[in-house]
Amino acid sequence: MQVKLSKTFSFEAAHDLPTFPEGHKCRRLHGHSFRFDVVVEGEVAPDKGYLIDYGDIKKVAEPIVKQLDHYYLNEIEGLSNPTSENVARWIYDKLKPSLPLLASVIVYETCTSTCEYRGK
Ligand SMILES: [Zn+2]
């Protein structure tokens, strides 16, 4: 049985987007209540009946949340241009080494705007 499951995390942070056009509202310093889903995918071992303990995802993701929560994202190494796209890739790259089943990271910049990064 092949399954995909996810766990959601959230953090508050400020950013500005320097590559947007002059005068665009996203160039101004502003904040979001960001959310992201960590999506893992794989084959369920019949004897276990589950893919992964959600707690194991939390263990790997929480240190990353700590690095982002209540920070100015532009000042974080690797996030000088913190678009949702780049934030999704940044989170993915941090998670992947300790979470081999990771399939994608979906960043919610607002309730209606998301970006999914699948590792390439
Ligand atoms: Zn923004």
C-alpha cells in the first residue's frame, strides 16, 4: 500500500521581497503567519500498518521552525530572497537529510496562497 501523509507546522515571520517590481507592496517590510506542510510518501509495511510516526516528523521539523519563528527571513543564511518558493526549497533541503521519505514541502504564505516544492 502506497500512501502520502503530511504534518503541518506554523511560524510567524517578517520579510520583504527584493526582486518584486519597484513600488510593489511585497517589497515593503511585512509579516505573515506562515504555515507549511511536510509531506512524506512511501510504502506501508503490512506488519506495521503505518508509514511513519508523526512524532518523528515533528522531531525533525521543530528545530527548523525555531530557526524561522519571529525572525526577519531576509537575514537568515540562504533566504536573502525569501519568496514562498525559496522558503519551501530551504525547508525541504534542511529536512531531507534526516527525513528520506520526504516528498514535498508546501508553504502557505497566506490562507489562499501556497507553493509546493518537490525537490527539483
Ligand atoms: Zn509576503
